[in-house]
Amino acid sequence: MPELPEVETTLCGIQPHILQQKITKVTVRHHGLRWPVPENLPNLLKNKTILSVSRRAKYLLLETTQGTLILHLGMSGSLRILTEPTPAQKHDHIDIEFAHHKVLRFTDPRRFGAALWTTKNPLQHSLLKNLGPEPFSEDFSGAYLWKCAAEKKVAVKSFLMDNKIVVGVGNIYATESLFAAGIDPRAPAKNISEERYNKLALSVKTILQKAIKLGGTTLKDFVDSDGKPGYFSMQLKVYGREGLPCVKCKMPLKALRLGQRNTVYCEKCQM
């Protein structure tokens, strides 16, 4: 599933091509995504100019002169810039064509993504208004995590992945951040000290920044806006390495299910 670094990589890839560009045509081949694509989306977007491209959590916000297109990549979606005519394939659901003849193509094999329209403040949309702070913001810190964790018996990994606590820390990056901070993912959130949360918050920021720099993590479905895979997978220390030796102590890494997600950790280095 594309996580925050993959979405940020996508944003950086498409922004130079569509910013301040006028939309001339929109083709919707399948309206049945996670939420129905508005039937009149082609008319809503036609002749509109993209004023800004931004991200909130895993949502991309394409602001136009009269409203905002909210995009989500779902489990396996991608956005690519096409510079020449390219026949649509089975999972190419939406094409947005611009006056300079480039096309933004939304592809989603599993159809868990979204393309929604709002004329109001997009940050107040029902999908976005209750989200937690961005991990790179000043609001996200060890002190903030420690305060939020008071009395929470849920496992710290599940706590960290709750997008009402902080956005964009999905399974891959929660697993890696907890390893970097030396925290057992099974530990109750309320039992973690503020000092250890300080270390965890720093690990989250550092690992996400590295992943963005390297273009995201290569999963079987993810490619960036140029159709190229990310390369952060080369630096994964625990995720997907069950049974392999820990990079620190050489003990075999363990795996278990937490919150219906696979979790890999080191019994010796994460206590």
C-alpha cells in the first residue's frame, strides 16, 4: 500500500507538470472506486486551472479555480504523467488531459483508491477533518505522543499507526521506526516513557525523510509518477525480514500479527 513517502514522491513527480496548467478533457472509465467517482467530474474539471498541488496524510489535493480534486491511491494505485498518447489499459480508470498535451493518468488495480470533488475547504472534508498532525510538523513530538498515550492499553505499534494520532505512519514505517527506537511493538502505549517517545518521534521523522529522498519503498504494486520503483526497500532493517539475522545483534528476527498486520521485530534489541 502506498504510504506517506510514496504519496509525497508522487506529489513531487506530478506537480511540475500540472501546476498552473489548464484542464481540457477528463475521461472516467470506471466510477466504481472505493467511493463513487462523481458522474459529472469531467464537466466539473474541464477548463479549470490547477492552482496548487498539496498533500494531507495520504490524500493528494489538486486545487483548481473553483474547487479541489481529492485523490487517494488506495492499496495499489498510482498517478503517472504521460507525455505522448498511450492506450489505456484495464486498470487505467481516469485520465486528466491538459492544454500542454500532457495527461495525468490514475491507475488502480484493486479500486480502493478515490477521486472526489469539493468546493469547500478540503481540510474540512469528512475524510480529512479528524486526522492527526503531520509527522514533520511541530505538533508531532515525543511529548505529544506521550500525552496521547496516557491510559491507552493498545500496543504501541497500533497506537503509532492510528491516523487520529499521527498521519502517514503505516505498517512499513511504524515497524522500522520502532526498531530504530528500540521499542517492543507489543508494549502497551501507556507504558512507554516520554524519553522513549522522544526517540520514537525522531525515528519516525528521520525514516520518513530518508524514504522520501529515496523515492519510497518498492512494493509489488508501487511505482512513482515516472513509472519507476522506489528504493528505500534496500534500507529496510526489519520489515519483510522475518527469520533473517538482526542487523544489530544477529539474532533471528521474529514475526507476529498486531492489529491484523504482520509485525517483524528483534526480541533482543526491542525491549
